[in-house]
Amino acid sequence: MSQREIESSIHTDLENRMTYWGYLQLDRVLSAQNPLSNPTHHDETLFIIQHQTSELWMKLIIHELAAAIEHIRNDRLEPCFKILARVKQIQLQLTNQWTVLTTMTPSEYLEFRHVLGHASGFQSYQYRMIDFMLGNKDHRMMKLFEHDTHVYPKVNHAFTQPSIYDEFLRYLRRRGHDVPDDIINRDVTLRHNTSPEIVRVFTNIYEHYRAHWDAYEMAEKLVDVDEQAALWRFRHVKVVERIIGFKQGTGGSSGVKFLRGVVDHQYFPELWQVRTELKQPHPQQD
């Protein structure tokens, strides 16, 4: 097979020019994998990269959710459709990544697990920010970050600001939907509880979706994100069970038992309940 010719227009003299390596700062990124096992266990590099890449994807989710929240505050739902579609695809990447980690056996993990000390994914501040931005507020989680003066303000901002669901409900109120005052004025540092009034709001939107298309589409995009988050949590549980069984987690939790407790959590409960409430439409219904 003949060797491919290099096109003459390709830049090969890169001295003092922006390069792929420099733009992505790969010297920093690729020097951040530092196994602690001694002698170095082969699979510790896999474990580190698995979690580092997850954190990079979570950074992008935070970036996207922040943009979506800002759009909703300014009554711009349409840009959110693309943003939340992207978030869903990022979540799929995070879920699919677990399949790579399953190539590590329990015996192999036990050979370096001790070097983690108390380090645990439970301490991921970016995961917690996403959780807060989607509305799962829990002040007890803030305790994990009090020691870090760099991280704590970021997490606290996500904790004290309205979630994307809070902002969506406020948007619906501005558009004339019957969102109650107590929902609009609630303490946003508390987890949102299912509201029959909000179920009725979404029932009306879904039953008359042609008249409320933007709100209807936004609701479905939020359900996409909620569903993918649940699938990620389920996959996480099964991978942990496969690798460590029912051992205690490195962060002190009960491990699989603890993780199972949040698999079925719903960020946007009324968007799930409305499916039960919907009735067969009349032939002439808009």
C-alpha cells in the first residue's frame, strides 16, 4: 500500500504558533494522572482517568445548566432546548463510561483501593452543584466542602440560587399559568415537594400542548435530563456492587445500600405525575 502524501498546505513549522497541544493545555491535563500505589498497579490509571473525565463532563453540564437558567430568567425557552439536549448527551457519555470501569475486577481494585483513604465520589463538588442546580437541595451536603475555601463559594452559590425547575415555574407564572404564590416565594434552599397545583398546571399544558408548545417542549427536555440522571445512578450502583459488593464506601457510606436509596429520586416530580393524570383527549381538542 502506497504511503499517503502530506498535503503541502499543512502547517508543519509550528514554532511560536498556537498548537493543538498548547490550546488544550495538554501538558497539564496529561500530567495529572499520578497513581499512588507502590508498586504502581496497572488499573489505578484506569480508575483515575475514569473519574477525571467524569469531572470534565460534569464541568460542561454545569456550564450548560447555568446558561439554561439564565435564558429562562430572561423568558427565552427556545435556546434551552438545544442546551438540555446537549446535557442529555453528556449524561449518556457519563453512563456509558461505567462500562470501561467494569473491565476492572474486584481483586484488581482491592490491590490499590487502600491508597484512596477517605476519598470518595460522594465528595465531588461538581456533582453536588449539578444536584443543587437541578433542585435536590440538602444543607447537610454543604458540610463536605467547608474545609475548602476555593470550592465552598461555588457550591454555596448553587445551593442558594433557584434551581432550573424553580426558574421554569416562575416563567410559567409570568406566562399566566396558575403557579401558586407559595411556590414562587418558597425558600429555594429547600427541596421542592410535589404540589397538586403544579400537577394541574402541567396537566393543562400537556392536554393543550399546541397552545403551550414552548412550555411543553421544555417540560419534556427536563424529563430527558431527569431520566438520564436516574439511569446514571442505577448504572453506578451496579458497577459498585460488581466491584466491591456490599463493602463500606471509602467515604464512610454504607456503599451499595446508600446508593440504592437515591436511584429513584425525581428532580421534577410533577412532570412524572402528570403522565398518570392525563386523560384521553376529545377529537376536537387543540
